[in-house]
Amino acid sequence: ERMLLDAGVGTSHDLSRAAEDARGLGVFVRSLVGLERDAASEAFSRFLNGSTYTRAQIDFVWTIVTHLTENGVMGAERLYEPPF
């Protein structure tokens, strides 16, 4: 929300209303953009290209991507539960 406000995209009232209407700002943004597994996989592959991340780090992020593409949303508390 802070990034959107700093960029001059809408007002605090607009963002609050969008978050309420869509059951959260994250859900609202994903509903606009969409999150397909193939697109997420391609973006993640581009991000990893030439990087030096460990297998554990890559697996952790891929687990999050998989969860989001299957369920659409994920509360931060899920990061402290299996399989994360």
C-alpha cells in the first residue's frame, strides 16, 4: 500500500476500499494481474539466471509459488507451518 501511495496511485481511501471489496489488497492485485503457474515459473527462472542461491532457498521460494498458484492467497503465518 505504501508503494502505491508513494507512486501517487490512488488515495488511502481508494486502497482501503479496494482491500475491503476484494478481501485484502493482495487478493485484489492478484485478481487484476492473475497468477498462472507457467508465468510464475518463467519469471522465477529469469530471476535465478546467473544467481548463486542455494537449493534450499530455491525450494523454499518454489514452495511459496506453488502454494500461491494453487490457492491464490497465503497468510504470512503459513510460512511457519509445513511444508515451509
